[in-house]
Amino acid sequence: MAEYAPVGSGPVGVGLIGAGNISDTYLENLNSFPDIEVLIVGDLLTDRAEEQADKHGIPASGSAADVLAHPGVEIVINITTPASHVEISSAAIAAGKHVWSEKPIGITRESAKALLEQADAAGLRVGIAPDTVLGPGVQTAKRAIERGDIGVPLFAQTGMQYQGPEVFHPNPGFLFAEGAGPLFDMGPYYFTTLVSILGPVAAVAALGLKASEEREILVGDLAGTMFPVEVPSTINVLAAFEGGAQSQSLLSFDSPLLRQGVVEISGTEGTIVLPDPNTFSGRTAIIHPFGNRGADPGTGGDREQEWVEVVEEGVVTGRGLGALDMARAIRTGRAHRATGELGYHVLDTMMSASESAASGQFVTVESTVDPIAAMPVDFDPFERTL
């Protein structure tokens, strides 16, 4: 695990690159954190960057180069498209900035690994979304499992299925291109949650399919336009974890039935049901074994199972929480939680699943990651600490 020294004092200066759909959420949240100061918004379309800066009261806007050249920016928030993640993150590191990047870290192992090596050589940090796993929802479940509330974890089930992003996104083609699809678009939420709780993945096996080779945009100015499907639009993944647990995950853009946010982890003493890992909060509950209170031997009938609610702990916020954790870590010299190494391991896991779906064979996941510390219960994003 990397060692760091405290750097600087006061709020951490942030510049954001990428003024698209998700920038509103990031800017709203980052502006609400007293320990962060958003200084500039950049985009390939500078008019769009200016519009977002004006909307959220950010003092400056411009191009990506303007963000990288800003002397007050310590962390670059990289929320560009997946194919651009490594390029932008690498440029930020070269400019002497730490990076918080949307998921995935990159679309190839080679480029992502080179990015981490570049950051290590420069003494800079890389943080990778999703930071939903740092929210009270997943963290409450993580603490319950670490307390032993379900005994030894044995296996997990996760699921996300719906009709696909063309029903709401005005230009969804990139979500069906190489480096995307349900595996790389939504998989990071589920696999980051599983790795955060169960530890690193050792091997995977997967099956994938395409419902069609082309799809139609259904909303916005481009409605009616067809675009190609380059990757499986449905994938099933089996994973074996280094610690002995197993999981099965369904990720699909082909289902008329909407079912998402399914995360269930079963152990020797119970099953815990987690909130949707694409959110920061939600219901956590545990179902314990019947023991001698189970089925009536005379009738064979099952008794109703009791759901034990787990009280959620922590302050609920939204996207940008991981960047805040990294900002505070920079000032205090501790390790941040949503690290580049975690992002790389999740990418490696997903790449291995993609290779397994193509080959029909189990694939060993070569990377690993250190245990991820739970968020302190008293971590308050809206408190000034720096």
C-alpha cells in the first residue's frame, strides 16, 4: 500500500473536464463540500463548459488544456467518455495534478497500468469511480459483514437488467462500443461493491450475447437513428474470489423487465440484502437461518422468514464523495479508498470476463488489490475539516 505525506492546507482546488450529462451532479455535490473549491470547468466544446460554469457559479471555464494549466487545480475530475479516460488522466498527471476519473479507469489493461505507473513515478494519486460504494448504503452492509452478522461470506448474487440506455440517452452509441456495454458501463458498480466487501477476484467465467447488431435511438434530436452494437448487450459472469467466496452476476441491456440494484451476499449465518450499488443509500436487511424454527415436519410447509433491518449509518451525499475522500487524504497524508489500484483490478476482472465470454474458458484475474478500509461512521461531507 502506498505511503503518503500530508500536502498543503485549506480546501483542495478542483478542475472538472467533461461538461456532459453527469457534470450537473458532480458540480452540485462538489460545490456543497466545504473542503473542496471548484475553480474551472473544461470541455472540448468550450461553450458547453462556459454554460455549466455559469449555471453552477464556477469562476472560470475553457478547454481541457485550460483546466490542466490552472495553477490552483490540485485534482482533475475526469468525466469524459470511457475511451478518453486514460488520455485525459495521463495529461493531468503530466501537468502535476492528482486525478479522480469516472469509471472505468480505461478500456485496456496496458494503458490503465501505464497510467498507474506514471502516477506512482510522479508521486500523484489516482482515484476511480464508482464512489457509490463509499456511501452509507454499501458501507452499512460492509460494516455488518465485518462484524460477523452473516458469519463467513459464501456467495453473492447481483443483477441489473433493463431495455437499455437508448430509452433515455440522446446519443447512446458509445455505451455499446468497445469498452462499454452493460459489463463496462454498469459492471463497475457491482464488481467494485463485491471486491470492497469480499476482496479481490481470482478467476471468472462468462457467457455473453447480442440481441441485435444494431439499435435505434429512441429520444432526443437523433431519435430514429441506428447505431452499431460492438459488444455483448447481455453478459452472465461467475467469479471466484481469493478468499474463497463466489458470485454470479447478470448485466443486460436487453430485458423489457426492469430489475436492477440486486446485491445479495449469503454467509454461514445469514443473507444480507444491500441497496442498489448505483446509489448512495437504501435498505439493508439480513435474513437469518430458521434453525429449529423452520419447516413444520408434519406439513412440510415453510414459515415466513423474518427480515432484520440494519440501521443505515453515515451522511448521505452523491457523486464526488470519492474525490472528497481523496482531497482530505491528500491534506492528511492517509490513503484514499477508491484507488486507481481498485479501479484497475475491477477493469482486469471485467476484461477477464469479456475474454471468457469470447473463449468459453475460465480466465485467471492476474491483478489483486489490498483490503479497502470502511468509511468512518462520522465522515461528514458537509463539515469543514481542512
